[in-house]
Amino acid sequence: MSGKPPISRLAIGFYVVAVISFVALISPMLFLGRMGLAAGGAIGSVALTLMLQPILIALFGGVVQVLSDIRWAVSRKQEAAE
């Protein structure tokens, strides 16, 4: 083992997915402006909700993975101390 948590790249992947999803969510708003958002109406709000879900899931997954990595590091330190 290299001394690093075995799945730490997974957390980076979760955050990359969150950033890409956020950019995909924001870019139509930047190009369409207020008129585009107003024309979307209820459909726009449903689409916004559906697009926010992967971002939230990715962020939550990343946080869980980071906490898991911290727990792993603490347990490795305790094993090394014994």
C-alpha cells in the first residue's frame, strides 16, 4: 500500500462531476438571461430541480468519501502507534 487512502480519487471524481453539472446548469442561464428563464416558467423550475440533484448527490458523495478517508488515516495512525 502506498500510504494513501485506497479510494481517495473517488472523492475527486465526485467533485469533478459536481463542477461539470454546475457549469451545465449555469451556462444556459448566462446565455438566455432573464427572458430565457422567464419563458421557461414551470418547466424551467422542474429542469432546475432535476439538474440540481446530481450536483447535490455528487457533493454529498464527495463529503462522505473525504470523511471515510479521514477515518482511514486515523485508523492507520493508531495501528502505526501500536
